[in-house]
Amino acid sequence: MNGKFIISLDYELHWGVFDALTLDTYKNNLLNVNYVVTKLLELSDKYDIKLTFATVGLLFAENKADIEKYMPDSIPLYENEKLNPFKLLDHIGENESLDSIHYAKSVINKIKSSNKHEIGTHTFGHYNCLAPGQNTLNFNSDLAAAKKIANNMDIEIKSIVFPKNQVNKKYLQVCKKNGITNYRGTENNVLYDPNPNLKGLKKHFYIVYRFLRLMDGYINISGFNTYPINNLKPDELGLINLPSSRFLRPYIPSLSFLEFLKRRRIKKAMKYAAVNNELFHLWWHPHNFGDNMDENFKNLEEIFKAYKTLKERYQFESVTMTELTNEIISPC
């Protein structure tokens, strides 16, 4: 099997950042997401790229009544109450035309109508799978709600990207139960452990930890993080882990002098995957492109041009998460 190129997008809008970023500082990014998605679709058509949109279930709602209709039966009681997205419901608009940072049904329809890209799940309520206070029952209820609201749009959910990359191995059985066939795991490196055990070193080590992750976007610290296709096999549950290779960091004006390194880092890993018949899995959030859009799309188009060259030379192939899963499960 030739090398494969997956792009997965954590499509979440405000539901994904409400606990970490204020609207005073980040609203512009969120308001520009509809344009960003439209531009992504246009650019992907130009370079024959397929995208997997891991979408928060709340974005499928047409209005508040829809949210009430599809609400999970069991709500997680996070010890950190700031993680509960449903506390926002009294403060959001009535529908998408009044509140485009909490609803996105029209955009999801646009993605669906392309008949090219995949719509997967990012859980219904941006579920924190490793946070204290939640349990398997809550997660099952959330995932069932995500499936149900997507089914209402004739969208069958097969792939999942865990919010904040919090892959909880205990919850894979729940994914299987709800018809999920594949998920995006993290890189096999301590830098990308979503819940590192930092113990007594936590305060000082965390600063170093975050710095190394930042620098890894520009220079090769953790490796290419590509994966031989032949090694991507179903686990004991029949699920396939399609691990991340690289987070496409947004353009940072103060680090603009490093942009060429970021692009080179990604393109080198893509070429390695293409030459060696491996998977390169790139991801980011659409809202990451909501600021400095020209610079972000310039970077992305360079990556897409590199893909086009690799496709011509090495038959490197752009696929969705579920397409690759199906190829692995049922090879021709």
C-alpha cells in the first residue's frame, strides 16, 4: 500500500475553547471560521486533498430546541466545573444566524455536499475523557448523542478525534459500541502524552515540556512521527489507531522568522512517508486560522503543493480517516 496523507480538523468553534480562552481575546478567530472552512474546501479542491472534519455534536444543532432535543442523557460532573459546556446554554444565541460561534449546521451541510470529505465526531459536548468527575456512562451518553444528531443529517459517524487529544483507552470499548471504527491517537513520544505524570517536577518541568513541544514544530526533536501502513492494524476491539504526526501550528508574528522551518519540518516528514509507504497525519483547528489568515493559508498552500509533487512522484495519496481504515480492514 502506498504512503497516505491524512488531514484531520478539530472543528469545535467556541465549544472547544470556552474553558481556556475569553471571547474578548479570541472572538475574532471564531467569527472567521466559516470563511476559513470555505477557503479550506476551495484549496482542497484545487489540490485534490481530502479532509476529515472531527465535529463537535453541538454544532449540528439548528437552534436551542435542537440542543435540548439531542442533549446527552447523562451529563459529566467534572470536578472542574469550568469544563462543563452546557453551562453556556443560557448565554448563547437562538440559532446560527444569530450566533455563528455556537452553531454550524449550514457549514456542515456545505462540507457534506462536497461528497469528498469526511465528517467524524469530536464528541457531542467537547468531552474531557481524562478529567476527574466523569465516567464511562457519561461518555457513552455523550457519544450516543453525537451519533444521533449527526444521523439526523444523514451523516454516519465512523471516526473520532478525542478533545484535547485525551485518548482514554478505557473508553475505546464505548467507541466500538457506538459504531466508531477508528480514532486519532497521539504521537508515540512523551512530549505528546495528554496527561503526563510530572509528579514533583511538575511546576518547572511543565515549562520545559511546553517549550519543547513548541520547538518540535520547527526543528526535529520527536522524529518524523510517520507510521508504516502495514503496521496499522485493528486492535483487540477491531478499532484502528491513526496517530497524529504533526500539529500545524498557526502563524505567530513574533516567530515569523521560523516559518520556513515549520514548513520544512512538515514537508520532510511528508516526503519520508511517501518514499517509505507510511502515514503522515496532519491536524489543526479551523479557528487556528481565524487570525493571520493570509499567512496561514500561504503556509498551507505550500504544504499542498508539496503533496501534489509527492503524489506525482511516489503515488502519495490523500485519504480520510475512514477511507484508510476501510483499506486496512478490507484491502483490495
